[in-house]
Amino acid sequence: MAQVVLEGVGKTYPGGVVAATDIDLAVADGEFLVLVGPSGCGKSTVLRMIAGLEEITTGTIRIGDRVVNDVEPRDRDIAMVFQNYALYPHMTVRANMAFGLKLRGVPRDEIDRRVAEASRILGIADLLDRRPRALSGGQRQRVALGRAIVRDPAVFLFDEPLSNLDAKMRVQMRTEISRLHHRLGATMIYVTHDQVEAMTMGQRIVVLKDGRVQQVDTPLALYDRPVNRFVAGFIGSPAMNFLDGRLVRDDGVALVTAAGTRLGLPGFTPPASALDRPVTLGVRPEHLAPADGDAGFTLPVQVVEPLGNETLLYFRVDDTDLVVRVPGAAVLAVETPVGLRAQPDHLHLFDPDSGRSLTAG
């Protein structure tokens, strides 16, 4: 296995279209790193530059001890798994998995050993004589994974490999890929637009926007300490609530919105620099809770969404929706007034102009 290092890597297409700018990353040997962001943020471009499928415009890429800027993809010792399985329809599973090794002139006994071992790891040993058309989507993805495993590469690259699967199969396959990483101890870089995949699979996550790295951190650190509003809003489902206003201290701290709505925040101690100035308050749905006598403010519930293990309550503050997550079943009629209290240790403040966190520490 090997570490992967990107230093000042950028990509500009003809016509001045910038896809990535000043990407600095160090992926440790054996790490599972996830690149996540919305469509068009540059995550697949970064992966393809590591693979050598896109020529970099600036910077340096190292795989292990080698600078690979000018190294052909086939010589970078990487294996890539795409969203499209790219299996040869006329070949059996065995032949698909062995094809790349045959091209490299690997001895037949060694090919058979690697294919048998990979198929056993992935639970597809009984499918080796089938052709792709006789396989389900999940089975085809396992074959694509097996084709990568048999190469025994220094780095595995995944470009949204689960996007073509249904929701249940995606959950199963992401668990299997995580288990595979633990078993192989391989360096893996995984691209997805799905923040749930990123949170559940990555040891570290890189959040990208407009071709720039916004934050690199562990899943829980991203969730608890986002460095800007974009990261805070992208990570988490339902998304973090945001309310614009001005923080005032008058018998406790409160947020006063532009429309004049006052939302008390008992127990909250904001930075002194955030008082009496425009701010964006951020609070996750689970960090708001119905309260009685110690409520910071009261609002009528607009929508109730029972999900079995939890209930989502929707409120309205001026023209902004406010979502509250409560455990279990909450039986409430629409327009019922509900007192709400925010957990003071889980409130975030952002600069309304730059989006930078004022409380990330």
C-alpha cells in the first residue's frame, strides 16, 4: 500500500474553466478518505487526476515515493472502480476479473489464486461461471470490486460506485466496502455526493465546493465543528437550521431576526465579538427540543412527520423553516404552540457575509 500526497494541485480546462484549485491533501497509508460535495464541486476531477485520467494543470501528485505527474495511468499502481461497472458482457465473471492480469502476463496459477481469493472475500465464488447479464446490480458491483482487488494495487479509487444501486443495496454495499477496507488494510479514496455515505465510511472526509477544499476532518469533527456555513449545511440530514439576525444580551442572550422575532437562547455564552452584530445562528434539528418552563421561545407547529424511531417537527420563523428532531412518536396537532429550547453547547454562529464560523474554536 502507499500514501497519496497532493500539493497545490489544480485543473483548468480550455476556455478558463477552473475545476480544482490549490488542492493540498495527504492520504495516509491504509487510510479510507472520502471526497464529498455537490455536483460540479471537483471531487471526481481530483480522483481522475490521481488516477492519471486527467492531466493536472498545476501542482504535484505523489503515490508512495514517486511523483506521478507524467506517469501513465497503467503504471501508477492504482485500481479504479467506477459508477458504471464496465464489465465485458460476453465474458464470465471469472474472465472479467482475470482480464487485466492476463494483459499483464501474470502466470495462470497466480491469476487463479487471486481470483479465487477475491471471489471468496466478496462472496461471489458461486457466480464465477455466470455472465454479467445473469447478475443483479449488487453482484455486478462486487465483480467490479473483485476485478480491482485481484490487481493488488497500492491505492484503490472509487468514483461514486454505489449510485446505480437502490437504497437498500447501497446500505449493504457501503458496509461491505468498509469491511473490505478493514480486511485489506488498503489505501482507499472514495468519491460520493451522498453525505451519509461519507459519514459512515470515511475515516476522514474532504468537503469540496467550487473546486476548493472547505474542510478536512473526521466525520464527527465535521459534524460538531464545521468551519463554515457551507460545511455545516452540507453535513447532516435533515440539514442544520440557519437563522439570520442580531445577537443581543438583555436578561440573557437572544437572537433578534430582521423581522423583529425574538428567540431566547438561555445558557448560551457567545464570543463577545458576536454580540450586537449581524450573525447567522446555526442549530441542528436534534439540538432543539420541546420544553416547558425553561423554553427560550414558543412557535406553532406547522408540519408533523412521524418516522417511527423519531418525529420531525416543522416550524416557521418569519420566512425560514425550522426543523426539530425528537425521538420516538410525537402526537401533535398542527398549529399547536410548542415551547422550544436550544442546547447552548451545540449552537453555531457564522459570519453572514463570509460564512466563516465564529464559534468553531
